[in-house]
Amino acid sequence: MQNIVAIVGRPNVGKSTLYNRLIGERKAIVDNLSGVTRDRQYGECEWNGRTFTVIDTGGFIAASDDVFDKAIRAQVEVAMDEASHIVFMVDVTTGITDLDDDIAKILRKSKKPVFLAVNKVDNHERLLLANEFWSLGFDNTFFLSSITGSGTGDMLDAITETLQDEPAKEPNEEEIPKFAIVGRPNVGKSSLTNALLGEDRNIVTDIAGTTRDSIHSEYKKFGQHFKLIDTAGIRKKSKVHEDLEFYSVIRAVKAIDEADVCMLMIDATRGVESQDMSILDICIKRKKGIVLLINKWDLIEKETNTVRDMEAQIRKKTAPFTDYPIVFISATEKQRIRKALDSAHMVYENRRRKIKTAELNNWLKEATEKIPPPQYRGNRIKIKYVTQLPLYYPAFAFFTNYPKQVKAPYRNYLENKFRENYNFTGVPLTIYFREK
């Protein structure tokens, strides 16, 4: 069994704070508001030379009919089922509550190792109060403070002693493609993630803003291996009123930074809006591969040229960058979701493409002979040669006698000719002019 440690407990006991400390980064959102964490979060912890996966879960409420509480409860149950070890977190400042008792009853029936973490024990008085938690009946009980880190080492020592030996990691693991699903709130990002993974990995409701963290999943089926990142919806800054949502948007932007290809989802029933263009601009500025997914296509009344007209309208709005795949999908009906993945893989390969300098200069000679660069103050602009820069995205340096005088029209001409000769569909190209 894979070594997976799930952190469970009622709302607002400090589960996400402990999760962030264990993985060594502030990945899960932390707020004093109850119910911040809704989806399962996965991270990696290394301790005493042992590495294991940590799952952060939402606050577990056994008896509640609230739409989010019910969905969170299902997510926690999945996490406990996936895990090989369970950290049950409680709060010393409130003592043992009925919700703690409900969770304890479930965990006592589990055959998996359970580690009771009594949180917020950061002074002598609270250390004395923490002793009442021994009555819950768990042998592995630890008093700690997830904010300061005190006591977490003893618990980690106990956890690592019971971990099974893991097989060695696969070589070139860092080269696994990373695809981020981005877009406005409530366009169907989590529905697509669940459809691709074949499980209810993320919570889906009709309420905009359901996903708050960026959720990472690994896909390894049908000969494909990649990481899928479901992100929180990015809405206009003027619409973001809660600090919590502000941090969610930051997480989404960080997910874009991490990704190789961004799959931008657009709601077909609303069309391309200004916020879609803003998100696309974020992806382009960060030199990410682009695939446009037009979701909820099953809800659109179609005529003979509906797809063609929609594509033309979208590309007109995104000009001058128009060379990217557009896939019309339905996440709920699973229509063309495989084509969406194939397009993302194609763009990923295009983004990694390297072209030899000799081949580039043969192309440059033909392009400049067909349409020479314009003159500058009666002097001819000469582009001597071009080479691809050793960057993780396609970038090319053109060496010329007047680099600052090569204007946007000729730059666009070179890029268009470049795309005619080489397949860089879905990839923003970066062109520099340098003095020779």
C-alpha cells in the first residue's frame, strides 16, 4: 500500500495549518472562517529520510444537510479510505466536542493506524488541559501546535516508524506534463477534472466559487501520464470582496505558473467575455501553452456553421494570437474530453520543440528575401541570423544592425511566416531583436 497520511477532524481545528507545515509550503488556504477547505489537497512530506503523501481534508460534520457539509463529508470519507495512516486533529481550547466524539467513533472501527493530534497546545496550562483527550482511547496521542511546530516532530517520528518501504521513483518524473484547467467561476473546471479522472475527485455544485484551492491530481491511464491541476475560478478584481477568495485567485495564478499547458474553459452559453480575455492574457504573458475548451456545448442550439462562426468570433477577439486549438466539449456528458487531452499533449510537445540554428537561418533567408525589413532613415535594416534561446519555452533571438527599429508589423510578419513553417500551434512565441 502507498504511504498516505490523511488529516481529518471537525472544522477549524487547524488541519490546513498542520498540512502546510508538513509539506513545507503554504499550499492550503488557512483562515479563521470555518469550512475554508472543501476539496482534498495532496502534498508530499519528507521526514527521517522517509517520504509520504499528506492529504488535507475539509471539516467533517456527521449530521448536516448543508450542500457543502454533505460534499465535504463524502470527500473526507474518500480520503480516509485512500489513506494508510490517519491523523485525527482536535482543538485543546474547546475540549472534546460532540463532533469529535462522532469522528472518534468512526476511527475506532478503522484498522488503520490513527494518530490523535491535540492542537494549539502552546503553553503549560493548555498542556494540562490536553490530558482529557486521552479519554478518546487512542494510544498514539500527541500534544502539539501546528502554528509553532512544537510537538509535530514526535508525531512524525511515530508515523515514519510505521511506514512501509516505498519503491523507487520513476526516472524523469519532473518531465511529466502539467495541465492546468483555468477559467471564470462555474464554467465546469471541476466537472472536467472528475470526468477525466473517472471519479468525483473535486466537489461540484451550481454555486460559483466552490473550488477554492488549486487541486493537483496525477493521471496514469491508457498510456498517458500527466498531472492535472484544477484551479479556483478567476473573476474580475472588482468582484472579489472576501480575503478568502482573493487568496484562491492567487493560488489559481500560481497554478498557471506551475503548468506547462493551460486549458482555458469558456462557458458556451455566455460566450467569450472580458474576463476570459484577461485570463488568456495571464497565460500568454507567462509563456504557457494554450488550449481553449468551449464547455456546455450540449446546451447550444446548433446550425450548419455554428462551430465555424464561433471559432472565427473567438480568434478575432484574441488577435493577434490566433494559432491555438479550440475544442467544443461537454464535461458533464463527457463529449470530446479525450480530444481536449490530445490537444493539450500536442501543445505540450510543440512548446518543447527545438529547431537547429542552420535550419532557422535557411528559413530566415527565404522570409527576408520575400519581404525585406523596412528601411530606417534611408539605411537598410539587415537581419544577419537567428537562433533559438535555451529556455523552457520557444524564444528566438534575431541579430540585426538596428534592433530597436524593427517595428510590430514586421515582427508579426516573421512570427506568421514562422508558424507557417513550424508547428507551434497553441504556443506563444517570444521574439527578441539584438544588435549584431
